[in-house]
Amino acid sequence: MLLRVVSVSAIVLSTITVPAAVASADVVDAMSRDFGISTAQALTRIRQEKVALKIAPDARAAAGESFGGSWFADGELKVAVTDPAKADAVRAQGAEPVLRTKTLASLNAVKDGIDRLSKAGAVPKDVAGWRVDVQRGTVVVDALPGADVSALPQDIVVNTEGVQRPQTFAAGTVGGDPFYTGNVRCSIGFSVQGGYVTAGHCNVGAWNVYGWDRSWQGEFVGSSFPGNDYGWVRTGGGWWNVAVVLGWGQVSDALVRGSWEAPPGTSVCRSGSTSHWHCGVVQGRNETVNYQQGAVYELVGTSVCAEPGDSGGSFITGDQAQGVTSGGYGDCSGGGRTWFQPVNEILRVYGLTLLTA
């Protein structure tokens, strides 16, 4: 097996202008490029998001049963509450309370109802997906123009603007820096003890996996698609695993230090073997995507672009692992929308331990 040498300088965070454990200078540059903001603004956003990620669990607990969801906006964590009496408790945790009429539990119940219709085959293919939109306090259904949504619940918002049919981002065998299984090329997600996690649809039944140099790398131990879109590969053949996400020479390789879940509005960057490194924002959690092969549930929607071959690749916010690329629409020339399967769910399902630096 050919060995890839990663220089020490490629994985050590820069300390020129960026405080330690915030982000490398190259990551800041990538965010500045993709968000159209200055370096100072990118640094400020990164610091604010790190605070938001850390206080989110306690702010949710403070909201109690009135919790209506949380998101990042205007430099702070917003928390929806249906009980005004909970506002001070939320504010005491460092978040800004926003009064809403529906709890997250009630919104999830509506969304779960559509999921059940989907599993029963009652949702047409022209419905591209559905999600809880915590910022608006409603359930949004994305549908192609002319789609029949009469079987869906009435207390939803139907969106047809800019909707395209989503697809997975696996690709036929081509050169690059991928892993291969059968005639499919995908991207590694995150290293875990004994292997790595990736997208489930990348397992096409061949089970054996080959690395970027086409040497045997390991095998799928488990995978799920559709319904879910996750899998994990146990590595062998001399391959080892490190807590690093490749920056492809565009940014310094990112160290992985944990897996705090980013709320909507938070920046997130993606690494994949085709389009490499791109950034955007988390747009929604607990979204359902209706692929041609079947619906996939509990995905996270983003504004980050992706292309065929990027499937399974890493989504990361700062140094916190977020998930593995599932699919989307568009490309990195004209833009689009991409979804990822949350990494914490994959770890929980398979009993895996994320490798961290």
C-alpha cells in the first residue's frame, strides 16, 4: 500500500492571527471566501458559534417542555419557548429567548406523521423533502411545482421556490483521493476506533473497500440506506486512522476534537474527494429527503455545495464533527443544497468512538 505523508505543519493550527483551538488561518480564509465576509468577521463568527454550541444543551434544558428549537443568528444562540415564564431561565444560560406558539415536540409530531405516510408509500416522488423549520416555528414541505400534497397534514407550509429533486453524491470510478467499493467512488467521513464512518449508500453490496491507491483498505461492517444513510468501515491492510479532515491544499487539514451538534444558522464546512473544501450554513435539522431510492429521515440540511463522489465526506464546524454527506442538488459552480447524516447518530447506532485529537 502506498503511504500518504502528511507534514506536521499541515495539521498544526496556525497561531499567527487565530487563537489556539478556534480555527486555522486557512479555514478562516475559506469561510471568508464562501460567506463573502472579512477575516475579522469570520473570526468573530467562529468564536460566537463555539459559545453557542457549548451553551445549547443547558439552554434547551432551561426551556423545559416549552422548548421550540434553537438556532444561531445575529451572533448568538436563539431559543424558542412557548412559555414566557421560561425566558429568564434561558437568558441566564447565555441564549436569547424567542416566544413561539408551538413546541419542538409538536412540530416533530407533524413531521413524524409525514414520515409515516412516506413509509406507507403515500408521499409522491414530486415531494422533495420535509423538515421542521424552528426559525419560523412550522413544518415546511419542499415540493416540485404541481406536486399533489393533498394527503399531507394541513398545518404545514408548502415551498416550491427553488426546489429541485435531490440525489446522492456517489460517483463512478475515477481518479482522485477517494475510497472505492464496487464501481462506486465515495469519500471518507470521520475516523473512529478501528475504522471510519461514511454514507450508507456507498455500500453497493461489494462490502470490500479500497483506498485512494486502490489497495485493500477494509470492509463495510454495517450500513443502512434508504431510511438512514450511514455505514462504517473497519480498516485493515496496514491502514490507520487519524482524527483529521483533509483540507485538500485549500485549507490546513482540520483536527477533530469532538462532535457538538450545530444548530441552524451555524457555519459548517465540508470535505469531499471531488469538490474538496466548501463552507455554508446549517439550514435545518431533522429533515426528510425523498430520494429516488426512498426517503431518508433525520438528516441535516445545509447550503454547502457538493458533487458526485463527495458522498460520505466530512461536515465539520470548527473542530467539531457534524456528519457525513448524504446527497443534495446542484454543484459547486452554480451552488445548491446538501444534506448530511449526523455523526452522533452513527456513533450511537454502531457503538463507535470518534477519534479526537
